[in-house]
Amino acid sequence: MASENRKNVLQCEIIETRRELSLSDLCEVCTVTSERVVQLVDEGLVEPVGRYPAEWRFSGRSVRRVLVAERLSRDLRLNAAGAALVVDLLDEVKRLRQRLIRLEEADES
């Protein structure tokens, strides 16, 4: 339990400070294998900076996307392509809701 709490604190810190993570850092934070991250990169779920896996750097946004994809895969038994699609759709819904709120606030002014 203590290690789970430590992991959650670490994830929040990384996302908030927007540090870049290596492939091994991302694997550790998200408790996934490098092979799984390569699958998610192939599906376009995360887009690392760098040409080869040894050079890859990921943003804090990648942490959230991998964690959500893994939860979808585990809970709904989605494959990597399905999880990537759902995460993209969830992000689009979030963007549209934010836009709607801004438009409603502008109308009220």
C-alpha cells in the first residue's frame, strides 16, 4: 500500500512539473513493459520525441494517456488500437466541453 501511494505521488509530480520521461521512466511510472509502450506508440496513443526507443522522451500528458489506456485495456478488455481510439475520443469530448463552457461564458457577458 505504501508503494502504491508513493507511485501516485510520483505520477502527480511528473505531470505537474511537465518533466520529460525516458522510455524506462514511463514504463516504471505506468507499470507497463517497454513492448507495451512501443505498441501504444505504434497506435499513435503517445508520440515520443526522438527517433529510436533509446532516445524517446515522453511528456507528462503521455503518462495520463498510457494510464487511461491501460485501465481501458484491463477493465474493458480493449486492445491497443481500441484503447487509443477511446482515449482520443475522451480527449476530444474534454476539448469540446471546454469550448462549450467558454462560449456559454462569452454569451453571458
